[in-house]
Amino acid sequence: MVDKAEAMGGAKVAFLGLGAMGFGMATSLLRAGFTVQGYDISETQLTKFREAGGIASSSPAETTEGVNIVVLAVVNSAQVDEALFGPKGVVSAAAEGTLIIVCSTVAPAYIQDLEKRLAGSGLLLLDAPISGGAVKAAAGTLTIMASGSADALEIAKPVLSGMSEKLYTVDGGIGSGSKMKLVNNLLFGIHLATAAEAIALGARAGLNVRNLFDIISTAAGNSWAFSNRVPHMLDNDYSPKSALDLLAKDFGIILEEAKGLKFPLPLGTAANQQVLLGTACGSGRDDDAAVVKIWEKTMGLSVATPVTTEGSGKGEVPEEPTVENSVVPDRVAFIGLGAMGFGMASWLVHEKFTVCGYDVYPPSLERFEKVGGISSSSPEEAVKGAQVVVLMVTNQDQAQSVLYGPQGAVPALANGAVVVLCSTVSPAYVRQLEGQLTGEGRDLVLVDAPVSGGTGRAANGTLTIMAAGSNTAFHRAGSVLKAMSANLYIIPGGIGAGSTVKMVNQLLAGVHVASSAEGIAFGARLGLNTRVVFDIVSNSSGSSWMFMNRVPHMLDDDYTPYSALDIFIKDLGIVSSEAKRLNLPAPMASTALQQFLSGSAAGFGRQDDAALVKVFEMITGVKVASPKVPLPIQGGATNNTSKFTKFEKLEKENTLQALPKEWPEDAVEEVLKVEKEGRAKVLVVLDDDPTGTQTVNGVTVLTEWSIGTLRKEFESSPDCFFILTNSRALSTDEATALTKEICKNVDEAATAAGNAGYTIVLRGDSTLRGHFPQEADAAASVIGEVDAWIICPFFLQGGRYTINDVHYVADGNTLVPAGDTEFAKDAVFGYKASNLREWVEEKTGGRWATKDVASVSIETLRKGGPSAVCDQLCKLPQGSVCVVNAASNRDIEVFAAGMIQAEAKGKRFLCRTAAAFVSARIGHRPLLVNPHDLGVDSHPSGHNGGLVVVGSYVPKTTTQVEELRAQCGDFLESITVSVSTLAKGSVKERELEITQTARIADHLLSTGRDTLIMTSRELVTGSSDKENLDIGSKVSSALVEIVSLIKTRPRYLLAKGGITSSDLATKAMGARRAEVAGQALPGVPLWKLGPGSRHPNIPYIVFPGNVGGPDALAEVVKKWSRPAKSSTKDILMAAEEGKYAVGAFNVYNLEGVMAVVAAAEAEKSPAILQVIDPQSQNCISSLMSCNNGNITCF
């Protein structure tokens, strides 16, 4: 081995490859004090090297004389092989222990194989590709990505440091540096091809492209490739700093690697096609900037532009008047207070402008008032008295609407007002708008002033603004434009020129967002640490403004919509339309547009545009998000045998009594006040099974979610409505897709109904089973990122308490930690953690560590009340998860009131809760309902038997069924269907089981016998979660078939178990909507099925599988069954005990019987009848007793 000191400054270094990059690298080592012995096949380069002070060698072998480090900067792997293993190659002459540093761009597999080939020769190898271009190579400021053994890295460090400004060590062993270089070169190649396309589009649109370059260099469309290669295009200088052929070679390696990994690179492929076309057109030996020549040759245009002082330069303004001489308006109207607009308008307020704002979203107006702005109720009101009107709306349709729609701005504009349109719209639209304003004949003028820079720059007045318009318009609006910008460009060409520049910027920005997603996901697929990829690329030739701005969102898995993904569909759509009008192909923009469409179709349209990376995650299985620091082992165990904290069982009464006293005020009254005033958002509850209506009444349940149905529901101005998803019965993928579909429809319906606000609640199981976090992720992908996810599984009626962040399930007077219950052992949704904060970490796979999960304590609820809750929620970092402790209904009511206060301040939440939260949030209290309330006895089916169907298999249900049969066996018939036959039997066996059960049940019901259909109690499981769900689905579908085959309408229908009750309601009964009448018992919902169902208005009792004590099911069935028939003896004994008389009647026909029955019903009094045959005078029935209209023959 070489002594490390021998590699310090002053040591000899061999350098092979003195081309554009290699020459600069070698000379930088000379300046650093190294003695460099160089070799190149070009005598010209060797001569230059001698003149620079290097030692020229005649062969690779000769360069190794007396050196311990050999640097290779040759073109490709073939040249590496030739330099090392060819005649007079390095290997033949190098001393044992010599370190070979390969700086060439080669395939990772090649460098890994090379290490093996060199191992036998006693030589060391370091993989150290470079980035930065010829200029940085000559300056010694390259970025180097090194990978290899620790010894090799240590030896190489002085040499590498002499050539670089940024030296990165890439973990993962030899070849990892080359993988990093592939990601960087992929991005550089995409950005270069896009820069050529953008400059060509600008030239075709008639822009001064040198001016265009100046503007975009300060805007969000900039990239290293744009800044470093477009000047070559403008100067028509294609002397090869880095040849186009080299980029073609690099793309070949990249695409081959991606092919082997089965990883799609749509933008990389599109860029490669342009590069190949450039080489085919004869530009391969030219600088890679010559890729623009394909546009010049095929489109007949020229991008080369002479350098002049006219029409170029930052901040240029017309000679007379200038922006500096513009007037300051007394009043500014600002329409559109979204992510960008709010920052812009707030900054104007900060700069002492009087600003009246308008937005369709009321919380934005409330926020604007808090920063000193004036809010208005319509565009018409906002513009009254304003000399300058700024529009920062989403698109041209919105611009047209706020100007000319109902309560539009134009009729109310003062004569001589100027409209400043900052939105990204098509050049054609802005020209049309100028014509409309001119046609008003009131001296109204327009400034075409799109902006760039993002929300951060909007909020501090440092945007780039690309403005076009008349001198008059700039005189009137210049002070406002100047206040909002750090870079204000006046674009020659009149109205439309500003939007054309912005269009080109958005072409670049949009492709760069898409390429960032493609590149960082490719890095993840290569097995690289994505945070290291970000750091390296940010300092390399693959960087762009968008890469550095958006990739942190991807790494943090934070898709808070600072700029929604759908916006780029609009912006790139403008590019596509304008390019078509100009008859110019736009392959990079078109490919990026398809990627954004894929992202929107996948449900990410409302999220930040960085969420485009999720498309790659979905289709390839990679995970881009990376923790800033290594996460601890999942969980937070306090012992050596469990990953999660173990908790003792607690004595319930003592535990509850030891808690602080409840908040003294009735928080429900506060909730109802907000609801009455119409300030609360509509609560849209996605119920993963029908049992979530356990605590509400008078609320609609929908079992279908078409936009039309949802719109009607919103238009009825409800406090709340439920959508039955039954997603707990679905696979994770199915549940995710369903949640996205429903949330999309809800959002569209709410918009169509003019509804400004709604809150999504994912009502889940109070024992923590269900698709978490997948359903929450799916909802957030549609509605956009929220301030916090709220986790609240408290449910008093089911005995579910959360105390000190630990979730308990009551068993008698014992509180059992949830992780120790049978529910935690669920075959599909099992878990281990009882502490909800640990549970979040467990279920999210460490995405949120336990320490990062917030919680609202019982002390906060009981001592601070709603205002304390509001304060805590408002202070949560965006993207938080917050669990809620509660041990009484008052606790959850206090939390709900505090959450409403926080929502009124503009906070947005996504809730995963049990049923108690829903009723608290809308101010409902449970309402117990009995058969008389629904008129069951007077309905024709009132004399039929009731039908009880039990599909739930949890131990609590088994206990309740046993008690039901014991207590109600005298009037309840039981039929048991075999789960094994239904799930695993033959088709014929399954069909026979179903038809026989239905036939028997139909007969029993028609004869007035209550009937229990239950699944056998053995738990049949499969080998996977999917197979377990399939078994559950087969059993549930069989119960549906059985009930569907029963012709008799039951007196009532009771379904035991969430999945069972959902399937019976939607499939067997065909219910599309229902009304929650109340509860049959605390925690047991009672519905009336809607008019379109098979049995309209039938009482439908939705009995959760995990609710109630042992006799709860028997109690409900006894309450809802037909009143017990009394014998004559029973009637007489009851009369004697009650000291009242009983009428006895001889009747001779049916009319007489019915008359007595009617009288008994009216008086609610018993009666005794003796029916006599009028012909024979013989008794037909010796006695009949009639008790409240029920007749018994003896």
C-alpha cells in the first residue's frame, strides 16, 4: 500500500485524457502544486500541456513512472480499457498499490467489473465522475462524486480536492459515484434539450431571444444548462467544450441502465431523440449546445442574436415615461388571494398601498384583513374607487368571469383604470382582453404582467415580472409593478408579449419539475440516498431552479400545494396550443404535459406540483422521501422483547375519577351557534362501514357518490352527510382508489353547488382497524395538503377511551390497552402499539416518528376548553399528525368546538375518527328510537318476523349471539350457515347452502317468527391479507344472496357487523340513500332505508360487531320483535292485578272480530272474544284473546 503522505501536494500524478475537460483538470492540479505527467492521443493537446507546465508522455504506461495515482478523463469505457489494458497500458507498468481514479462517465456495472479485473493486478480503483463543464474544470471548481474503498478515498482526497470545489463521497461502494453521475447527466440532457426547444419557441413567436435569456436567467425556468448553453446558441458558437456525441454516449448508458431496472424515463427518452437527431444532422463533434440546430434547420429560424444595448437588460423601461415616474394610486384592488396572490397583495399592504381584496374563499379574506387589507364580497365591490386592479386568478376563464361575469369588475371600474393581469394565460386571450377593455370606451388600459418566483418571493416583493403594454398603462401601474418585483422587465411588442415570455418560462419550469421527479426517482431506483442526490445535483450541471425548489418537498414527503400540479396542465396546455399555432413541434413540453396529466389522473392534481414524483413511486415502487436524520428503530419500546411500550390494564372507575374535572361549559351550544350562523364547514363523512352513524340522527347516508347526487346534498345546506364506502372490506389499493374517486366527486360537487368549505372525516373503527394511513393519503392527494391530520378514536358507547395518549378498550370495569385486545390481532388490520403516537409511527412505517406526533391532552380539554384547543391546533406545523385524548363526551365536544374555531381562522384538517367525533362536531346527541316511533306495528309487515343477520366473527359478537339465543329462543329461530362451505366449498355446495337457508328463513318470517341467520363461529383464515379479505368477501356476498332470495318483508332488519350491514343495505336491499332515525341502543345506529330501496322505510338496525355488553343484541331483538302474545289466563290475571275490567265478546263473523280488535287498539285495552258459527251456533274458537290488537286462538 502507498503511504498516504506520498499523495499530498507536490506528489506526482499521471493524467490520461487531455481533452476539453481533462486539460483543465490537469492544469488545475499543476496550479495546486502537483507534478503531472499527461498523455493524450492528440499531439496538439500534448503540446498545450507542455506549455502549461505539464510533462507529456508518449504512452499511458510512461505516465505511471514514479507515480502512485493515475487519473483517467477519457471519453468512454472503451478508452478506459485501452488506456489500462491496451499495448503500453497502465496496468502493464504501474507499481503495486497504485490508485486508478476514473473520472469518465461510464456504466456503474462497468466500473464494478473493472474493480474485479484490477484486483488481481494489485491496483486500487476509485470511481470519481465529474460535473461542471470545461470552465469549472480549468478553474479547479468541479463537482466530483467519488465512491470506492475508504483507503482509496483517503489516498485520492488531495488530488480530487485540487480539481474540485465540491467533493462528495457517495456511499454504496464502487459504482455509486457513476450512478450519481447518470442522474446528473440525465437531468442535464433533459434541460439542454428543453432550453433549445424554449429558445426556438421564443424565436418563432417573435421575441428578442437575448432579452428572453436575460429574463429567464432570473426566473423559475432557469437551469445550469440554460445559463451555460444558451449563450453559445445566441452567439452561434459551437466550438466543442463538451461534444454532442458525448451526450449521446451518456444517454445510451443512462437508458440502458434504466431498461435493466425496468424504470421509465419519458423525458430522458424524448431528450435523447433530439440529441440523436442533432448528431444525425452532422453536429456530433460540435458543442452539445448545437442541439438547437435541429430547430434552425427544420423550422427555418435562427436563434443567434447580436449583442446590443437596445431591448436587453434587466429592468429596462420605455424612455418616456418610465416606471420610476409612475403615479401612486390611492386605492388598489386585488382579485385572487390564493397562494401567490395573498403574498403579493399582503406585500402591497406592507408597502403602504391601500388594497381591497376579493377571493371566493372566505378564510383568505379573513387572513387578508388580519394583515391590514380590506375585504370585499365581490369583484364589483373590490374595484370601486380603485385606479389599479391586479388579477392573480388561476386561469383565463376565471379572469374573464371576475371581469365580465355576475357582479364582475368591469362595469364598476373607474374611467381610466388600469387592469394588471398577472395570471398565466395564453397570449391570444390577453390580446382579446385588451380589445374588450378598449371597446368599453372609458380609457381602460391593460398591462400584460405574468409573474414568476413562487410564494416566497411573492410574499416579500421579489418576484420577476414580465410586463408588456402601453406607456400610459405603465405610467398608471408602474409603482404597483415595481413594489411587487425585484426584476421588472418591460417586454417590447405590446400586449401578449409578456404572456409569451411567461409561456416560454413555464415551458422550462414545467419540464424542470417533471425532470426533477424523474431524476430523483431514478436516483432512488439506483439505490442512492435521495438527499445526497439532491445535494450533489444542486451543485452540478443537472441543477435547475425547480430542482432546488421542488425536490425538498419530495424528500420531506410534503405536498402542501404552494403551486398545484393541475396548474402545469393548464400552463403546458397553453404552450402546446401556441406551439401548434406557430407550427412548431414541442416534444419536451408535450412529454411533460403527459406526465402532469398522469399525476392528475392518479389523484394528485390538487397537491403541490412536486407530487408528480408520486407517479414514479406508484408505478415503480420506489420511495423518494428521505429522513433528514436516520430514523430510530420503528416503535419506541421500553423493554427488550417488544418494539412498542407495554401498558398495564387499569381499573376504569378509579382511573376516570382521578382525571381533572370536566370543562364546566356546554361546548355543544357553541358548536350549534356556529352551525346556525352558517360559519361551519359541511362535514362530509366517508364511513368505512355503516356503523359510523352511531351517535347522530336526522342525517343522510349515501351509498352512491355521483357528482349529481353529491351536488344535491350540498345544495340542501346540510351540517353533515355520510357516504358509505365500506372500504374496510376492500384491499388497500381498492380502498385508496375508491377514496380518491369519492373525494374528487365531493370536491367537484361542492364547487358546482357554490359551497366554499367542507371538511373530510374518514370515520373508522374505534378499535383502530382500517386502511390507515392509505385512505388519508388518498384523500389528501385530492383535497390538497392540510394543516394536520386529526386522530380521534374515542367512543364512549363502545367503551373506547384515550388517556395519556394510550387507547383503551373497556372490558367491564377494566381498561385494556388496545394493543392487547383481540381487535389488535385482526387478520387484516392487526397492530401492536397501544399508545396512539406510537401507533401512528407503526402504521406509517416511521413516516412520522412517535416524538413528532402531537397530542391534545385531557388536561388541555378540561382546564383550557375550546380556546386552548384552538390555540394548540393553530400552532401545529403544517403537515402534522395530532392525536386527541378523551374520556367523556364532554371532552370530545370541547375538542370539536376548538377545532371549529381553528377552521374559522383558516386552518384545514383531515380527520380519522370514531363516531363520537362526528356527533360532537355537528352538535348532535344520541336519540333512542323504538318501534312505535316508526309506526312498525301499523305497517302490513308488522306481523311478520324480524330478520337478524350476523356476519361478524369477533369474540364479542359470538358472546352476544349466544346470549341472544338463550334469552330469545322461545320466539327466535336460528339458522347457521357454514363459513367453510361458503368460502372454500364447491360452487354447487355453496349454492345449496345459500338457497336452503333463504327458503327456510322466508317461511319462518312469513309465519311471524323472528329469524336469526348466522355464520358459523369458526374463524377461517387464508395465507395473506388479500386472501383473508377474499374470504370475508365471499361470506358477505353469500349473506347478500340469502337475504336477496327472501321474499317476505321482515318487520325489521338487523345486520350484525360492519361489512355485513354495508353489503345488506347496498346490495341486498338496493338502498342508495337512507336516513339515520337515531339509535336502537346507545352505539347501535337505526336507519330508515330510502324510497328507492327494495323495502322502503324498513327499520334497518346496523349493529356493530364490537359494541355493547353480552346481552345487548338480545335487548335490541326483544325490543323490536312482535309484542308477546298473551293467553286468556295471562290477560285475566293481569286485569286482576291491575284492578281493571276486561271485555268479553261473542262474535258471529269477521266483521265483528275486526270491530273488537279496532276498539281494543284504539283504547289500548285487552279483550276476550268467542267466535260462534251463525248457522250451527257452535264455537269456531272457544276463546280468542285480543291484547292491543294481537289475537291469539285457543
